[in-house]
Amino acid sequence: MLGIGSLMRSLFSKVLISSWLFLILLIVSAVVAFLISLVLKEDLHILLFMVYLVFALYFSFFISYSLAIGVTEELKLLQEKTKKINAGEFTRNGVLSSIIEINQLSESIDAMSARLKLQFIDLNFEKEKFNLVLQNLKEGVFAIDGEKRILFQNNTIPESLIPKNSQSRSIESVIENKKFLNFLIQTIEKDQDGNIGIESKKKYYNISLYNLKPDDGSSIYIGMILDKTQERERQIFREQFFQNASHELKTPITSIKGYAETLNTRFNYPEESNEKKFLAAILRNTDRMIRIVEDMLTISRLESTNVVFQPEKFKLFDLIENLKLTIEGFIKIKKQKLTVIVPENLVIEADLLLIEHALLNLVQNASVYSPENSEIQLKASLVDDFLHLAVVDQGIGLEESDVERIFERFFRVDATRSRKEGGTGLGLSIVKHITKLHKGEITVDSKLGKGSTFTMKLPIDRN
Ligand code: ADP
């Protein structure tokens, strides 16, 4: 060190002082050497010059070395300080150098470190808040990266789906529920969003997975687990009630109809008599009740898990030809025209009886809710990987608010009209169930007073 001690100077003045000091030393030693040379013998002058040179070289080296060491040592202190900040140690070290520039740099670093500390505290606080909210959500939330490792899981996630403390572990090593694991793997491999219902330990969960696709090109999947056990139990209860009620009603209604028919034929009441009118009313209403019970039984069958769903390959055109015979009976009464636009050689794989049932319901509705002499179209076409089966009518149409509700059981826009036409309010429910069994969807496009188009969109396997 130069021995400038605690005196603070700028780097510029330090270098200047050192250079001056060096120069003064050179001059003083030159003067001393000159004075010595006056008293020294001439042949020793060379030696004196050599001593002077060594002395000058030594001082030159000493001064530049001290200067370099001084600056480097103090820069090293700065380096230590930044290393500590990097490691998250935001302490203020105060003045540590005799060089003004280094001190100023140190103070700037201190100010920066103080600001960073505050931002760090803020960030941590926000993170804690966010974590607290996520941990205490009613819904289970988890995150998975593109390598199928669990990044995050909140406390609500049931142990039976993702065990606690599974962070940083691969989903294959922690998730035991095969259905859940396969769903995650397939959705991640397809790079898509997905949704699935899963049963585990007598509970029923609805699980969704969303692909976040951050800007850096990586993949993060956020999963939501909703406990739907109560809804599921209520739905099962409703389905069982529906199933039991339809079964229990079928026998007494059939026997009432039998007795009414027997009375009608055995007593041969005169046409205009009250007895005849009452019996006709009983028969009309029991017929209606039988239709309702049959529709209820159909829905129960479609809903039950062991439903007899029997897909087979058949020519759609042949099915429509058969259907036309049944349809002709009722569309003739209203003098309506049925136009069929179906490719003749189109072979599909589906449950023939169920598709026939659904189309019959749709065409029957098209006829009931359309005026006389109108046209009904039955069209089939292939759109991408879907078969579109559409029934188009020029009937009364539907209000937008009713479109969402018409697939509900017993919902009718005009209950009196539906009843008068012999409707049960269950026809479209049945169509929706049949479409769902074929993994398809049904859409409605309707304008009040202009007509409606009901389209069953069924996925087809082109292989
Ligand atoms: P319904 O036996 O009463 O016809 P559906 O379930 O088949 O029962 O239909 C439910 C309701 O949807 C009907 O009552 C009717 O109001 C409406 N609807 C169904 N099809 C049509 C259609 N093609 N045009 C207009 N309204 C329709």
C-alpha cells in the first residue's frame, strides 16, 4: 500500500501523487548520485550509474505495484459485496475504501441492494399471499411441467389422487390412480386441454387440465380438481327415482288400459253416452301415460351404465328407407313433404336401433311443430371427422332462451300444444342421450316463426 492511510482521494489524484512522488524521488536520487560522483573516482562512476538505475527501477516497480495492489484489493471488497447480494444477503457495508470512486460505487451498490431488498420483501409477500389463496381454495389446484413433473400442489388435493409433498417428482412415480395418470399423460402428449370424471375412494371428481404455453416455448399445465360427489349422488338418486317410478307405473297403467278396453268391448255403450265418452277419455289418457312411461324407461336404459349399446356397420340409406315407412304415416296427415338427402353408399358404424329412434323423434317433432304443406328435410353429410345428421323444418321455430332448455326432461315451450299432439316432453332428452352414447353432440339452429334445424354430430372412425 502507498501509506496514504485513511485519507480519501480520487483515483486520478492518487495516480498523480504517485507519479509526482516517483519523479521527485528520481530527481532527488539523481542529485544525490551527482553529488556522490563529484567525490568518487571516475572509474567508479559506472558503478554509481548502475546503482542509480537499480534504485530507479526498484522505485518504479514499488510505486506501480503498490498502486495496482491498492486498487485491486479494494475492488475485491466490492466483488465480495456483490457476491453477498447475489446470494440474497442485502446488508449495508458502509464506506470501505480510500478511493472516492470506489466509495461512490460502493454506496450505489448499497442503495441498489436496499432497493432490491425492499422489492424482494414485496415479492415474497405477494408470493405468500398467492400461495395462501391457492392453498386454501375449495378446488384442488396443481401444476405440471412439460417433463411431466409436479411443480405445485395445494392442500385441497385428495391424497388418493396426488400424495402430499409430491413436488419435483414425476407424475408416473406418485399418481396411483391409473385412469387419472393416463388422462394426464395423454393430454400432455397431445399438447391440449382436457377434462375427465374420476372415481376414487367412493368420491367422484371432475378434473380439468389446461395448457398454459408460456412465451418462452416451454409447457406448463394447470390442473383443477373439483369434488362432484354430492352432485353425482343427487344425479344417481334422480336417475334411480326416475327408473323406479317408470318401472312401478308400467304394470298398473297397462292393467288400467286392459280393464278400460274390456269395459268398452263388453258393455257396448251407445256412441253418445257419457259412459262411452268417459271410457274413451280413460283410454286416451292411459295411452299417453304408457307413452310417457315408455319414454322414461328408454331414458333409464340409456342412462344406466350397463346399457346395451350395440354399434354395427350399416348403410345409412337403408335405415332412412325403413324409417320413411314409419314417418309417412304421420306426415301424410299434415300433407307435409319429406325430402331425404343422404349419400346412397354411406356406411356408418353406430347403434342402428338407437339412431333410428333418435331420427324418428326429430322428424316427428319437425312434423308436429310445422304447419301443413311444409317441407321437412332429412340430410346426412360428412364434415371433417363427423357425420352430420340434420332434420330441417319450416315450422314455428324457437326463442333463443328456449333453445338451451328443450333437452331438459319434460320441458315444453307450449305444454298444451305438446300434450294435444301426444308429446311426452322426453323426446329430445332421448335424442340427446343417444347422441352422447355415440360420443357426439346435438346442435339446434332455430328462428322463431321460420323453422329449426336439429343436427346430430357423430364422430366417425375413418380407419
Ligand atoms: P315433446 O314430446 O313435447 O315434443 P320433446 O322433448 O320432443 O318433447 O321436445 C321438447 C320441446 O321442444 C317441445 O315441447 C317443443 O316445444 C320444442 N320443440 C321440439 N322440436 C321442435 C321443433 N322442431 N320446432 C319447434 N319446437 C320444437
